[in-house]
Amino acid sequence: MGDLTKVTIDFEQSHLLFPKLVAVVLGLLLLAIVVRDRKRILNAGQMWRNTFFYMDKVRFFGALALTLLYFSLMVPIGNIWPNTGMGFLICSIPFVFGTRFLFMHERPKRALITLAIIAVCGPSFVWWLFTYPFFLTLP
């Protein structure tokens, strides 16, 4: 009976409770959507064929590749200078430049100069804001 009034918290695993709970709720909602809309999902083949045929494959796969590179390189580069946020800063500048360059329809010199300024100033400001006023370290 004495064990009913004791609470023990496993701090090694306690932070994982909320993400697991959210994942379970999202999984149940996905299951409900699949059950409710199963006929529309099964008959969507033609829509997906048209989507993949007409989509801009270079921009789609380019943005996907840039995003994967960005997130996979941020921590290894950040480990070179730990707890400084350099991984974020060094990876964000080419990521911002590359994604915007990829989605530009016309690339005049003036727009590229503006893009380069934004690609340097934007991530630098975010890095400074998190590092000094907020005292938070980025990867």
C-alpha cells in the first residue's frame, strides 16, 4: 500500500512521453482518414500521374536534395565548433541562397546580389538573435 503514494520519474526517458503521445494521436487520425476516404485514395491514381507528369521536377527534387543536405550537414559541421551555432550559420547561408536561386525564374545580376545579401544577413541575424539576446545555442 505504501507504493501507491510514491512517484518515480525516469528522467532518461521522461522527455519522450509527449512526442510518443503526439505520434500515436497522429497515427490514429491517419488511420481514421484512410478508413473514411479509402475509395477516393484508391481511385487517385490518375490525379497522381498528372501531378508527376506536369510538376517541375528540377525544382521539386532540387529543393528536396537541398533540404536533406542542409539538415544532414548541420550537426557534423556544428560539431567542429561545439555550442557556437556555426553549423546552423554555415549551412543556412548556402541553403537560403540555393533554394531561392532554384526557384527564381529570371536571374539578373541585381537580383542575385540582393539574394546574396539576404542569404548572408538573414541567417546571421537569426544566429545572433539566438546566441546573444536569447542565450540559446543552435546546432
